[in-house]
Amino acid sequence: MISAAMLAPTTLGVGWLLLTPVVLWAILRSPWVELFADRRRQHLLFGTVFALFMLWLVRRDFDTGVSYHFIGMTA
């Protein structure tokens, strides 16, 4: 994973400026009423979050110091 200390402050600022409107748009466009009203959708959402969390825990450490995560992140 790239540490925030390795990135220039300008790069971090531009990244936050690009990310913030996208996240706000996603929050505003989400069907929250349907999610809270339908128990099946809640189970689907929380099951997906749990599955992604379990995938994040699966990793392999190599002798060279590289660790490979199943999701595809390396550090």
C-alpha cells in the first residue's frame, strides 16, 4: 500500500477534491429508504461487506518481503 507520507501534498489535495464529490453523489443517489425497508437488501449489503472483509484477511507473505492480498493489493 502506498503510504500517504510518500505522496506530495498537492497529489493528496487533488485526490480528496476528486473523491469528495463522487462520495457525496453516491450517498445522495443511494436508495436509503428501500435499504431500511427491505430486510433482504440489508442482509445482502452486510453479507457483501463481511465477504469483502474476509477476503481482505486472506494474504500470503513471501520471503522477499512482499505480501500478496487476495483482493489484489500488495505491500
